[in-house]
Amino acid sequence: MKTNFYRARARITLGALALGAVTLAPACSNFRDQLLDPQQPGIIGPDQVLSPTAADALRKGAISRLRNATVGGESIWLLAGLLTDEWKSGDTFSQRNETDQRIVQTNNANISGMYVTQHRARGAAYDALNALRAFIPDTVSKQAQMYWVMGVAELGLAENFCNGVPYGITIDGVPTYTDPLTSAQGYALALLHLDSALALTTATDTFTVSVKNAIQVTRARALVNLGGAANFALAAAAAATVPTNYQYLQTFSLTTADNAIWSFNTSAKRWVVGDSFDTGGIILNAIPFASAGDVRIPKTGTTINSSLSKSFDNSTWFVSQSIYARSDPVPLVTGIDARLVEAEERLQANDLPGMMVILNALRTTSQKIGVFTVPVMAALATPGTQAAGVDLFFREKAYWAFSRGQRLSDLRRLMRQYGRTQATVFPTGQFFKGGSYGTDVNFPVTTDETPNPKWKGCIDRLP
């Protein structure tokens, strides 16, 4: 593959040019040309781009793309949280309001950007993997990391979009179109790449072990989405290898990018922490993230008559999360996630006491989410019925994984794997900005796929 790069011209101050004009007037034209000529004129060819250094740069670029696809902007994590009950719109933009109301259009520009960003992360990892193989073939753990990035992006597409996502690739600038896949096929594709990643993590150095832990948690999530007793057993086995204090952190700084949870909520006030009621009344099925007072989601403000302020739209009372500050890291996967997989496997086996042992071990020990320290909480009693166990588990998971891209997948699984209905799972009733909540239980594939001759829209919108 050939990539073209251009080197920027040297920056020359006006003072330096003026001095040259005075002291070297006879050769002014030649001197000027020498100063302004690029040091390496023309297009940088493959011999300069295709190198070990460039291959590792592509890898780092893929990691950056993954951050953008998750929590580096208005990404799949935030928008999926808006479609569910984690967030509500305090904005004036129709694209965000319709997402909150669950009536998303296929030309929604915000969803379009989120959809494209997922595919870009996947494509960047594909290119980096090929470059690493060609120029640094002994860096197998870095190759494993790129397989993992592909798997994370594919998992995100399958978890959050309708049945019918195409997973094509672009080679030398030419798109290779593929038939759309069902969500189950998307999970299987992600698992294929995650298994390839795991096979490359036999070393015991710190970097490899960290990558392996991330792969195992992600594999467990893919297996949980596929469902069935055998897959849950495999998921629990993968999760068991990951220590509870493990975190794969996505980092931010003032010179690179802001934490998007802070940016869209705390700073811009366009997103508001979700609740089970608002000015429109009770929101059926919604978890009271803003009003429950759970220590895992510290916040300021209240859903009604907030003492803090109004949101960007100047009408919605503003509630701000206090988990993440501007440059605080956000965990993409954690050992807490691994324990939750193990707990759900016990739930699936109807072992409620076993599930509660795991959940209460998390609650009664101080945990870390990014740099935020979760205080010790009291243990919970074992629920008396399987249905109550399902309610308790998914409520606990919602607090542990708040705004980290798992809520929409869990609500879909409550319908698909636990026999719940949309009316008992998703936010329902009167929408606080007018009208009622819609029926979307996932995102539509956007019109970005229109050039793909094999794409005809969503196969269906089933969970």
C-alpha cells in the first residue's frame, strides 16, 4: 500500500526575511528561494513511509482512533447512553433530542459521525497490523493489540446498531464491499479477531499481559452477547484470568484531547445525567442515576429545580457527573467488568447466592474507575426470585459501567436473552421535550453506506 505524505515548509519570521533583504540584497532572490524550499521536496515515497518507525506510528494512530470511537468525542459510548437511560439531552440540536427520544433518523449527522468513526478505528488497526507484520514481524504483542482494536470496533458496531452492518475494508484507497451481517455474525467476527489476538499474547512482559487482559475481557463480552450456556461458561473462564484491579485506560491531556464525558456534560452542559423522572413525569424503566445517591456516580445538581443551573437549552435542569474531570483517564475495559461477567454466568445458572458473592465482593471493597475511588458499600441481600436477580444484576452493572458503552447492549440482551419486552426495558412514556418515547432499541445504519451496492438498509431492528 502506498501512502502519500507532505512535509511542511520551514517557518521563517518576518524579521529574518527583512534582515536578509538588507544585508544580502545582491543575492536576495537566491537566498529567499533557499530559505523557502522544502528540505525534502516532493512526495515522500514508500521507501520512507514503509518502515518500522512508520509501522509503529500506524499502530499508535489506531489506538488514537479507538479512543475517538469510544470516549474521545461524541462517540458510540455517549450516544448509546443517550438512546438508553444513562444520559438525557440538555441540547437544542434535533439530532441529540431525537436520539434521546428513540426516534433516530438514518441521516442523523451525529450518528453518522459515530458510525464512521467505528469503521475508521477498525480500518486503521487493519492497516497497522499489516505494516507491523511486514516491518516489525517480531512484535507479536503489538500485532495482538491491533487485532484487539479491530475486535473492539466490531463489537461496538454489533452491540449498538441494527442487524445489517457491512464490515468492508479499504485497500489502497479502494473500498471492498461486503454483504451486511446480522448482529450475531458481527459478534462472531469480533470474536474471530479477538481469538487471533489472544494467540499472540504468550509473552509475560508487562505490555503483553496488559493487552492480554484487555483481550480476555473483550472476548468475554462478545461471548456474553452470543449467549447460551456454553458461551457464558467460556466468557466466565476468560474473565477469571483478569485481576479485579486491572484497567485499560484511555488517556487525555490539555494538548491532545479532552475527556468527552466531561466535555459534553460538565463543560458544555449539552448532556445531563439521566434519571427515572423529569419535568415530563415518571420515566418507566429508567434507572435513577441522578437521584439515587449511589456513590459510584457522584454528581451535582438535581433533575428538577436544580440549584446548579440550566443546561445548554436553557430549559432542562442540569445534572453533572463528578467521576471524570477534563483530562482524567477513562477505562475501556476493567477487572470489574470481568467480575460482572462471572456474576452473570452465575445468574444464568440460577445460582443467585454465587452471583451475590461476586457482586458483594465488589461492593465491600474499594474499587477504582479511572482515577475515581469508589467508596466501600454495604452488601446486598440475595434476591428471592430469578426475576429479581436479573433486576438486581443489571442495576448493579449499570452503576459500575456508567457511560462506558455497555448499557445499550445490556438492554438489548434483556429482551433477547431474558425474555423481557421493550415496554419493560427501555425508557417509556412521555418525553420531556414533547411527544412520547419512540421504539428504537438500536441505531440504524446511516446513509453513509449508500455507495455500497450490497447495502439495502437495516435487515431488521430486532434486539
